[in-house]
Amino acid sequence: MEALLDWLAGQSPAAIYTVVGLLAAVENVFPPIPADVGIALGAFLAARGVVNVWAIYGITVVANVLAALAVFEAAKHYGKRFLQSRLGRRLVSEKSQARIEKLYRRYHLWGIFVSRLLPVYRNIVPPFAAASGLPASKAMPPVIVATALYYGVLTAVAWHLGANWDTVKHVVGRIGIGLAVAAGAVTALLAWLWWRHRHAPENGDA
């Protein structure tokens, strides 16, 4: 990471903006890409006067949202076809698909908003919403708000702590750990709800 910081600090502002934007966009396709670290690096360099902090923030949000929209549109065209395939029906039954679509229609605002704040879920929930038939006009607003909020907090934290990169890494890492714990709790809750649904007696059973 220090090598990346040293390399990035030696680049032109245009190159720094490009790298940060690419990290923010590719995260939607390849989650291990550290977009959080990218914007922290950008904000840290902004605090040192290398680049503009508002430009770093704006580029990150726009790149991330546009990439999320591209993934959403791809999922809308190909996801439904996959869910209707033999493998798709084995992974998610038609009954479960219908229930998920109903939940998306009812709770899509909060569901997608929260998912964009959590590791793993931020990359899964919006595409699945597209595959479930939710239009972009309903799915993207919570994506935009959550993305702007999340990266706004990261940018502010990294910029205000910009005098010390070790402190920035520590704080950003703690934020990541906290969100990972929250994602684990959500996973445990969903697993319990899935188990309860699978073992619930059918209507009319004694």
C-alpha cells in the first residue's frame, strides 16, 4: 500500500483522478478491488495539496454510480434469463423468486440503500433487483444516495486526518471492519429467515 501511495503521489492530478475513478468503478464488477482505499488515498493526497478533494469525491461517486448502473442494466437483460434457466431455478426456486420480487417492490428503497453500505451486499443486491424486474427508476435513487453518503464520510475522514497516512489507514480499516460485522449479522439473519421459511409448515397442515 505504501508503494501505491508513493507511486500515486508522483503522478499528475489527471492520472490520480483516473486511478481513483477506475478503482471506484471496477469495485462494482470485482469487489476485492479496494475502492475504499482508493478514495482514502485520493483524499489524503488532497489534504497535502496534490489534488482537489471535491474532485476526488465527485469522480468517485460518479464513477461508482455509472458502473453500478451498467451492471444493473446488464443484469436486467441477462439475469432474468439466468433465473429462468434450470440452474437458476435450482439456486432460487420460482416460489422464492416470486417472494423476493414482492419484497423488492415493497422494501426496495431501504433494502438497496442499506445494501450499498455493506461489503458484498453492495455488489449483489442491485443486480438481483434488476433480475427480479425492478426498474432502474426505483433501484438507482437509493444507490445514488447511499454511494454519496458512504464515500462522503470516507472522503471527509481521510481528508481531515490527511496529515498522517497511518491514522487514515487505521480509521478507514475500522470503518471497514464495522461494516463487515454488520454484513455478517445481516447474513446470519437472512440465513435464519431462509431456514425458518424452508421448515415452515404448509398452509393447511396440522
